[in-house]
Amino acid sequence: MIEEKDLDNLILCKHCDTLHFKKNLEGRAVAKCSECGYLLYRNSRRVFRRAFAFSLTAFFLFLVAYFYPILEVIIAGEKNYLTIIDMIQRLFKERYFIVGSIIFVVLVVAPLLVMLSYILIGVLTQFKIAKRFVKFLIIFLIQMQNWVMIDIFLVSILVALVKLLSYATIHFGIAFSALVLFLIIDFIALRSIRPVELWQYFKRVYEDK
């Protein structure tokens, strides 16, 4: 019979619904389902430290990607530079307030808040302070990650380039490379983190003796 106090130590496999007891892992150890072998979670300390380091890197890439030109477009000898910030400002200037607001949230606000949340959690847990605020940040982070849509934006740029190539000369700017690197970090290091790993890390920092 499982008591109510033990419920937080249980984890359900998403593939076969097998119930397992969670354990703290060390080193490169991973926890897999005993029935189907599905990866349940990894060493939460190691995973989060990697996420913290990549978040710092992603933050600097974010600054480059958003304030430097993504593309240089030459049409009839006239050069035009495209930056994400200029694009959003132009949408508001043309009175596309709803579209501009959505793009501003999914391309600027959400990615920035995700990175800052990881950085703040890393700093606060290092000193083992602000337990309740860290708990709020983890909940906020899990929800906010669904709003990061830089991958869709990047694909839309590539689709637009196909139409422009026939009558314009296009050069990729440094911001385009920064955006691609940012997207790689986002997928490999940040989106790959499971919510259970964040909560395991939280518990190990504040509750384990």
C-alpha cells in the first residue's frame, strides 16, 4: 500500500504506464522503464548544470541574433538589412498590432524569460536560497517553454528566401548564424530537459540531507 507522502517519489512511464519509484542518480546514470526501456530521467544535477551553462551561452547568442542583421538583401543595387527588432517595429508601425505582439512574445519575450529562468534557478540553487521563488520559477519555466517558436520563424525565413532568390542577391548576416546556434542549443540542451528532472534537482538541493 503506497502512502500519500510517497506519491512525490513515484514516476509513471509515458509509454507503458508502468509505475516506478524515483531515485537520485549519480554521474552519467539514467533511469529507464523496467518494462519498455523508455528513458524516464537522468542525473538531475548534471543535467541542470549543463542547462545552466548553455543558457548563459544562449543569452549572448540571443543578443547577437536580435540586434545584428540576419540578412543583407540587395535589390537593384540597393542594400537592405533585416533584423528581428526592426521587423517587429515595422509590424507595429504598419498597425499590425496583433501579429506584432504575437511575434514579439514568441521570438523575444518567451526565449528571454526561459534563459533568465534557468540562470536564476542556477544562481539561487547554488546558494540554496529562495526555495519558494525557485519552485515558482520551475513551474513558470515549464509553461513558458511551449511559447518559444524560433524554429518556426527560422523555417519561415528560409521559405521566404526561396521566393527572393529569383530577383535579389542575399547574404546571410552574423545574426543568422547566431540564430541557428541558439536553436541548436535550445533543442539539445534546454528542450530536452524533462520536468521530472527539474523537480528532482529542486528536491536534491532543498530537501535531501
